[in-house]
Amino acid sequence: MNHISKQFGNVTANKDVTLSIKKGEIHALLGENGAGKSTLMNILYGMYRQTEGEIYLDGKKLNLSSPQNAISNGIGMVHQHFMLIPAQSVIENVVLGLKDNKTVLDLKSAAAKLKKLAETFHMEINPWEKVSNLSIGEQQRVEILKALFRGARLLILDEPTAVLTPQEAEALFDVLRKLKIEGCTIIFISHKLKEIMAVCDACTVLRKGETIKTIWVKDIVDTRELAELMVGKTVELTIKKEKTEVGKPVLILQNVSYQNKKKVQVLKDISFQVHEGEILGVCGVDGNGQSELIHCITGIKQASKGIIMINGTDTTREKSRKIMSRGVAHIPEDRQKYGIVQEMSIKENMILMSYLHKPLSRFGFLQSKNIENYTKRICDEFEIKAQNTDEKIMNLSGGNQQKVVVGRELSRNPKLLIAVHPDRGLDIGAAKYIQREIINTKKKGGGVLLVSSELDELMDLTDRIMVIYHGQIIETVSTEKTSLKELGELMMGIKNNVEEKNA
């Protein structure tokens, strides 16, 4: 990609970017949120047309006018925000847009081919399941498989391990290494610096839409060097976890179960407590009931049986707004579905939880000056990159959208914070800032329920960790007395004959 520039009106997303990647190379693209990584890759995938610059693949100049055009040239992309149609099945999504010479679409053969590919990746997926029934993690697996199914020679992966266990991530890396040996070229966008060091050959750093440096991974001393290149200043990577006095329970679950519309028992007899001054972690492979557990606590879904108590009140049958008014803040798993309204402005999204209260409203009227000041304060504090507070939130990068949600929720000083993958898709500087803010919630006496697939994050932040497997809490361990290996095995059910019990 030679001297690529891209402008959206008065905003310059990419400025004179040059990216050179060798065949059979795993090349990392690194940068802060809003640095222009996704825009650059969307140009390479034909979703945007560059304002200036040229693209060459295998020495051939490309004029990429659409994703279909990119796919026909052997370019595949797995986006940070999934490009799947919820009403269709997995296999229908995979073959959508593909052309062959047959008059009748042979979905059965395509499903068999997909299943074989899924087994190679150690990714359990039902080709006939509707996408709307899949968890976030399962949807991401479908996107990865879809690109490979279409025979991509150049594969762009945008945060591909965000929802994988360490073991699954390692299995994915093994596959990437095999693809590399076979001559496939991979562009790997990740904020996980350790992953870049583990699997990539080279790394290009973007900052404020411009190329800063391309460096061979073997020449990088440590992750701190990468972090400083990315943000342009020293980044404090250490999180200080101070001990606090644990108080009364702010969240109690007693024998909570949940049955979905298909009469499948998704949660089975869940009981636990979160106390004041405590961070309780939840980990498990996506699709094991974490989403349903959080939805039952926050009122999005209702438990089939059991009792949920928040700050001493039975909230089992309460609606979400009522629950949130009880000193609860919620950073949801899927920000676009549950955290933001895309057509609304940053300002409007920022006040979604507080617009009924002073000083944002008075006698039923919104106070525009107070709302503007409130929004600007949070934008400054969380370094949200935007033209102004009236900009539509859909125009922000995924990371900046996440910062809006996190900033809004943490600014409410909750008694109970329910945080689900709070720093997913965020650069290292923003992630560390948010982690410190979560610890501050604990220091102020709040209780935190933290769901994360980032085991390093759970080890750094939590006091205890619950492991969920097939809808059950199979073990709760002290963070000080466990290891990444043990947690990974528990997440896969490899302990106490869990697999036999659930057979």
C-alpha cells in the first residue's frame, strides 16, 4: 500500500501511509484507538476507496471497488464488528455472495466442508444454527472460518483472539503458522502486545493516521517498547492491586437457573456473592452461559428460578431501568446492541443513564450546557477522539465507542459495577486506564463483577475467580492461589470429571 490517504469530509483518517508486507509473512498492525488501522484495512478490503495512493498485490496493481472485488483477488477480512446476517444460518452466511456454476445451491456439501475446516481450527460450530442464536465468541469464529472458506491468500484479522481462551488462541496461532508455511500472508491487528511478540514476523505502528515505524519483531526488546511506539510516550503497564476491606454483599444469587426459548437449560443452579470492596471475576469459553448470567442480573432476561438480590433488594423480576437506578452500572458485552444507540450523538449516548436527573435535567427539561460540560469532561478524562460531542457515535472507531460506554458507566460511581469485557478492542494505554478505574470503584467501596476472556486481566484485577462451564460454576478459586494453566483447563472442563458430569 503506497502513500495511502483517506479523508472523511474534514477528517483525515489516514495520511500518506505506506505498508509493505512480504508473501508468507504474519505482519502486525498496531496503533491506539482511532489511529486509522481499521480504515486502512477497510481500504484494502474494498469497503472504502482511498483518497490518494495505490495498492499492489503480488506485483499487480489493484483497483478495489468492493469487498466482492477484494475476495475475488484473494483478500479476506475478519472485522472487529461482525458482518453477519442474524436471521440466516451459519452456512448461509458463509456462502452468501459466492458464485458457482450450479443451478441449485448445495448447502449440504458446503456445510460438510465448513465442518471439516472448523475441526482443523478446533472451533465447535453448528453450520445450521441461526447466527442470532450465537454468542459473540461463536460469531467471531464464523467470521474467521468464512474468510478461510473463501480461499483467502491475504487474510486480515482484526482482533481475532478477543474472545478465545489461551488454549484456543494457541490453537489459532498454530493454524496461522501452518497458513504462513503454505504461502498465505496474514495482517494481524491486535492490542495484545504479547500475541504480536509470539506470532508475528514484523510490526507496523500507526499513530494519528500516519506510519510511525515498521520493525522486525525479533528486534523488539519487550512489550514496553511496542507500547511506547504506539502511544508516543511511556506507558505504565503494571497494575497495583491494593487490598481493601471487604464489606457486606452488594450482589447475591441464590440457586439461579435460566431456560431459553428452546427450553434449553442455559444456567443451572448458580449461587454466589459479590461484596463491597471486592472484584469477583468470571471466566469461561464464550457460550457457556456468561451472557445469560449477566442478562438475568441486569434485567435483560428473567431467571427461570432462584433469587437475585442487589443492595439488599430482591431484583429478580425487575426491569433493567429499575435495576440500574439501584446504584448499578453495566458495561455490556455487545456495545452496539446494548451499550449505544448508533444514530444518536456522543452527547446523547453519554446521558442515556442520567438524563432524568439533575443537573442534566430540571423540571423535565434537558439542560444543554450542563450536558455539554458533562460530556466534555468524560471525553477528556477517557481521551475519546471525536470532532465534537454532536458527532454521531457510529462514526467513531470501535475503541472510542467502547470508551464512551465505559466512561459513562464508571462516572456514575456505582455501588455494583458489572463489567463484561470492559477493555475489549482498546489499546494498551486505554485498557490500563480503565483497569485502574475499575480498581478505584473497588477502593471506593463498590463491588465489581468482572467477566473477561483475558486471563491476564483477571489475574491482575480480581480477588476471586469463578469458572463457568456448561452453565454451572464449576469452581471458585483465589486469584493468588491459581495459575493461567489451571484456569484454562477449568474453562475447558478438564478437572473433577466435569465433562463426565455434563455428558
